[in-house]
Amino acid sequence: MYDFNSYDLIIDARCPREYEEDHIPGAINLPVVDNDEYAEVGTLHRTDALAAYQLGACYSLRNIARHIETHISKLPPRSKILVYCFRGGKRSRVWFDVLDTIGYRVEKLKGGWKSYRHWVNEQLAAIPADYRYIVVTGSTGSGKTRLLTALEKEGAQVLDLEGIAIHRGSIIGAVPGKSQPSQKMFDSLLLRRFSEFDPARPVWVESESKKIGQVQVPQALLDAMRKGMTVTVNAPMSQRVQLLLEDYRHFEQDPEALIERLVHLRPLVGGPEFDEWKALADRRQVPELFERLMRNHYDPSYQRSIKRNYPEIDKSPTLMLDDLSEAGLLPVAREMRSRFEQALAASAA
């Protein structure tokens, strides 16, 4: 297993486009060539390899000189640095030679990002089974994510999959102004989160479907979660509506945008039901729209999904959360940690 925490600096020498798709968490992008330069050199290489290498060397030396001034010069002597590019070839080699000449303790990642990506896939296929899970289930608006936040503040190990995915998990779950990570970046961030956990302690996680927005949860993690302890939470409808009004405030200001997101559900719920949603949106009765959405679509859909993935869910302990504010959830989280972590430990003994 790689120990990326042992380095003072990790340099991703690839172009920004490659870095944005995926990189080692914590690495900074100090590209040898930028996106346009990379494309230019690659195009030239097809007709004149020597000229392409000469052009690439010119770009590389200029860019590295700039990076040394802006980033490397701030590092103390004998800092430990890891450098990688796509396959561990020319781009990381030029960085390695420069840093080694300066006197830093520098290493080049063997096989580059390709090797790293293969390792991530291997780890995510195996590591989830090393942990025990307490899975928080409950219908839309019941406060699962807020409860996980409270549990983390109370010292629990929490895996916030929606936080990593930058998505709330439903058809309306996109976070305004923020893009989801690529699938590869999601995998990298997920694996880093696992590296922060103690396998001797349980991991609290929200029940999730296979997809969170546009990214997929590894099957090994879903399988491990479905073997875990489940705890079901519920909340009064008034609290659930209030939570949606707070978390989806942008739709209260623009209910037409909400209807646009929901239009794909029309064949599923039927024309008359969808027309009721649209009428509520037209009248800007957003609280009533949220309640109708939960009662007539999200609650029935969630029940079908949770029973399919957790067949014994009806035997799960159920908690009513009367107050979904932070102040209301912290004491609940404290009691839940004590109760359910002890129960899980007893069942494993």
C-alpha cells in the first residue's frame, strides 16, 4: 500500500486536463506542459519526433523554472518529494532530475498514474470488507446526512458518500454551483477516506443506491454495507418539509427549475400526479410541493429500494427524530454512538 502521507510534497507533472480528471489526493499540479502545449507536442510527434522532443524540452524547462520560483523555492532543504506523470516516463523524469540536482529527497512513482489507478481499483475491491458498518436508513428528508454530521462531531467514524460525490443522491440532488468529481476522482477520494479510518472501530454510513448523481459506489462497498447493522430514522412530516426547504432553498426561489428536474418522472408517476406537482410549482406553493413529492413518490420509491437492498430492514431499530437542527441532533448522536456501537461490538464478540 502506498503511504502518500510520508511526503512533504506530491507533484503531478501531467497537464491540467489529466489532473482534473483524477489525481492523488493532496498532489499539486505542476505540469511540465500545459494542455495546449501537450496537444501541440503530440501533434508534431506524428510527423517529426525530433522536433517534438525539442519543443517539449523547451516548454518543460520554461515551465519547471516558473514552478521552482512559485512553489519549490518555498520548501525547506531535504524535503521529501514524490513526482508522477501518466506512466512514470519523461515528464516525471525531467522533474526528478531537476529536484534531485537541487538536493531534495525525490522519488518517482513507478508506473505513474496508471499504476496508481490500478492500485486504487484493487484497494476498493478489497478494503471495504475490512470494516464493520452501521447503516443509517430513512426516507428523503428524515435527516440522515445531518445525523451523520452530528455523529462525526461526537467522534464517530463517518463515511459521507454524498459529501465525497458532491451530490445529495436524488434526481434533484445536484449541488448548485458545484460539479461532481469524475468517477476516478471519486474513487481516489473514497480510498483516501478509508485510509483515515481505524478498522477496529465501526463506520457510520448512509444507505445509498448504486449511483450518487453521475458517480457509482463500488460494488464491494455496497456488499459490505448490506452485511452491516441498520438503524432506521424518521421525522415528522413538518420537520422533513422544513429540511427540504433549507437544503433546497434554490428551488423555493425557482420552483420551475425543480419541475424541469422532475419531468423525467412523469412516465413513472403518471400524468395527473405530475400535473399536480406543476400546479403547485406554478402557484409557488413549494412546501406543499415538497410534501406531495415525499408522500406520493419518494417515500414509496425508497421503501421499495431499501427492502430490495436490505431484506431484513423491518427488523431494524427505528428512531424518531423530532428536531433536525444541529442542537437537536447532537444529543441523539451521542446516545446512538453509545447504544449501537456497543451492540455491534457485542454481536461481533
